[in-house]
Amino acid sequence: MQREFWATRVGFVLAAIGSAIGLGNIWRFGYLVYKNGGGAFLIPYFVALFVAGISLLILEFALGHKFRGSAPQALRAINKKFEWVGWWAVIGGLIITTYYCVIIAWALVYFTKAFTLAWGAETKAYYFGQILQLSDSPWDFGGFAVGVLIATAIVWAINWLIDFRGVRKGIEIANMILMPLLWILAIILVIRALTLPGAIEGIEWYLKPDFSKLADYNIWLSAFGQIFFTLSLGMGIMIAYASYLPEKSDLANNAFIVALANCAFSFLVGFAVFGTLGYMAYTTGSEIGDVVTQSIGLAFVVFPQALNLLPALKVFTAVVFFLALVVAGLSSSISLVEAVVSAMMDRFGIERREAVNIVVGIGFLGSLPYTTKAGLYWLDIVDHFVNYYGLVLVGLLEVIAAAWFFNLGDIRSHINAVSEIKVSSWWDFSVKFAVPAILLILLAFDVYYNLKEPYGGYSIDALIAGFGIILAGMVVSALLSWRGKDVS
Ligand code: PFF
């Protein structure tokens, strides 16, 4: 089967940036900065970016490009025994997509509600009661939250449509539209925030450096974890995207562009988030510490509250904010889906259309539990296990395979033959020693914390079920690598 190629370099770069910039950039980065020493956090963040993030991104680009294949294909090329690592990466990605799409669906529901600010004054009750219709416990499913179910079907349909159309006509064109749109939306939000009274205090909270915090190793762990997550590493995404690059394509320079654009976006959006929170604290006479929160609480509870309080342009700002979430989410979810699709095409020799139908079908079914009234509980549990164990462990296995079981010099010469920026021995050092050591430490701490205290106060059976999903992912990966065949 003829492999598709990106039509332009810009198309590839925008698609990779689209994958990297996601929900995490909007609701997690700013909070992490605020929580972990303000401006001082940028030090561990940039250290993490340069020591581990960019090296790993270059490695993933190189694996996809050199071996012309998705994660299972590329890891198989290193050694047949590693194919399952590649499968595990993309299956982990697929598990993430099942709930990531439901979060995009919530954003889509809120986007439609933004035109009338339908959430009213009690934003918390509205989100948990009206939208999620949250039940009392994880095992109390209570049927579907119908609005969320419909929105989830729409989100999957969009993913289907874009990936079905292929690399050039689907993913590339979508990102050529979505990325500029996303930056425009973000700039609008920043301008709106900075023109509000109290915004400057909010920004001060966001960036005021507290260097004493740098002595706390947790901050370093957070920085490395965030870099790994934000650059979409360890899920086979960047490997798949780079496999569609024509032969003479820059790798190192593109990796720098993608990584820096992603981090710049996070930094920029922090101004919108903290400016708005600063305004909210100012009008309600509260401390910033009382209004700031992260993740879904920020997007669906606190932000709607802040939007209610705006002196002008309420509806406009609300529409822009939720549209930005939807756009950021979609450009990431299509990349997560594509990582699996390209693996299926590579290893089972099936046509794109068939692969997309299968992956989207399974993905949509996998999303259904999160659209029930117990959905949020499961989302939280699965997110915890996949993110903490799945990704870091897969990333670790991936670098070990490439750096220790393959001639790294070969990969480096491949990169240097096509790249404007030449990578030197620092890269070897980073991939061979620094990255594995850091990932190992991250993993050890995660295991330690989890053993010390069961996550989130959930009952043990719910946590076992969460862990079971990871195990099931591993078994499926092993089966897939056993069933795969050489097709090219
Ligand atoms: N990098 C994107 C984000 O930060 O939202 C996409 C993504 C990465 C989504 C990793 C999910 C994930 F687990």
C-alpha cells in the first residue's frame, strides 16, 4: 500500500502542534505555574523541556520517519520483541481518547449553552446536576446523561470524518484551519482578560516567582510530567505523524518549532485564565486562592462563574472560550485516533477507511461508560491510571528499546542527514540516560504515592477496575503484536 504524505511542511508542523496543544494547555499549565512557585516554575519547566521533552520528540519524529511506520511498526523494526510496546502506546492513546472525547463533548454542550449563558448563577449545581446528572457512586450508572451522549456522538463523528479523509485531505486541512483559529481565539481571550480591572493582580499571582519552591522535588516531577503530557509523547502520535513526512524533511528543527509553539501557547493562555480569575477575585472581594482551580473545575464551574460577572461581552467571551476548548480538544483527539489507525493499517494491511471505521466504532463504544450518570467517576479513575502509569511506563520502554537495543548513532545520523539543526552527543546522553532515569523516578514516585493512599478516596473495587483497564490494554497489545503481519 502506498503511504500517504503531508502536502506541505507547514501542514505537518501545524498538525503536530495541534496534537500537542490540547485541553491540558488551557486548564493545567497555568494552574501548575501558580501552584508551583509562579514564574520560578518556568525554570524546572524549561529544564524539563530541553533535557527530556525535545530529545524525546526528536526521537519519536526520527523513529516514524526512519522506519516509515506507526509505533508498532517502528518498534518492530528495532526488534520484533518490542512490537507490543508500540501497540501498548497506541492502545493507551485509544483509552485516553475514549474519555478525552467526552470532555470535548462537555465543552461542546457548554458552547451551545454559552449563547444564552444557560448555566445561571449556580454553576456547580448546573454542571454536576443538570449536565452530568452525576450519581452517588461509580457503580451507580443510572442510565445515560442524554445531552452528553449526543455531544459525544457528534465529537466522534467529527473525528471519523477528518481521519477518514486521510492525511492530506483530512488531518492536514483540518489543522490548517483549526490552528490559526485557536490562536486567534486565545488572543481574543487574553485581550478580554487584560482589559478587566483586577487582571494585573491575577497575573501577578500567576507569575510572581517564589524561588524557595524549587527546593521541593515535587515541583520538578510536575514539570517533567507536564512536558511529557503536553507534547503528546509516549502514545505513538508523533511517530505516526512523522511517518507521513517525505524523505527529505527536517526533523530536529521541526521538533523545536512544535515544542516551543506548544509551550508558548500554554504561557499565553495563562494570561487569559489568571487575568479573568484576578477580575473575579476583585469583583467578589475574594482572594485569588479562593477562586483558582484546575481541570474540569476551572473550565466548567469557575469560568462560567467568572463569565457571569463580566462587565461586557459576556456571551461573546463565553462562546470564544468554549469554542477554544472544543478546537484544542479536537485537534488532539484526531491525532490520538490517527495513531491507532495508522498502526492498524501498517500491521494488518487494511485500508484506511476500514481502519477508521473500526477504531472510531470501538472508541465510541469505549466512550459510552463516561456518558452515563457515573461517567465522571470513571473518567477520573481511568485518567489517573492511564496517565500516571500507562504513559510514563510506555515512554520508558520506548526509549529503552530505541536507545539501548538499537544503534542510537544510526538514528542520530538519520536525523542529522535531514535536519538543519544538528543534534550532538547531548542528545545521545539525554535519550540514553537522562530521559530513562527521569521517567523511572517519576514512576517510582507515582507507585509510592498510590500505595501510601488509595487514589481519590474511591472504593478499592473501583480502583481495581481502573487498574484492570491498564492490564487489559497490555493483554490486547500483546495479542495484536502476535496477530500482526508483515504487509509492506
Ligand atoms: N497534548 C495534548 C494535551 O495536553 O491536552 C493532548 C493529549 C496528550 C491528550 C496526552 C491526552 C493525553 F493523555
